[in-house]
Amino acid sequence: MIYLIRSVRKRNIFRSLFKRNHLQPAIEMNLVRMTIPDKPNSRNQRYVKI
């Protein structure tokens, strides 16, 4: 059980670092756009190359 919790924490940390370091700058430089900009945390959110 403890391994599962650690795995989930690692995944969440990786996801937040990826969004901050790579995805957000790409959005700001207009390299990609969100498919659902009104709901950035939607489970159906996708990113499209411009």
C-alpha cells in the first residue's frame, strides 16, 4: 500500500513539474493550445499543436 501512495505522489509531482516547466511556456509561446481553455484541469483536456 505504501508503494502505491509513493507512486501516486511521484506521478503528481512529475505532472506539476512538467506543466510548469514545459507545457505552460509552450502555451505562452503559442506553440500549443488547450482544447478546453475554460476548464484547464478537466480530465478531457487535450493540447493541440498550432
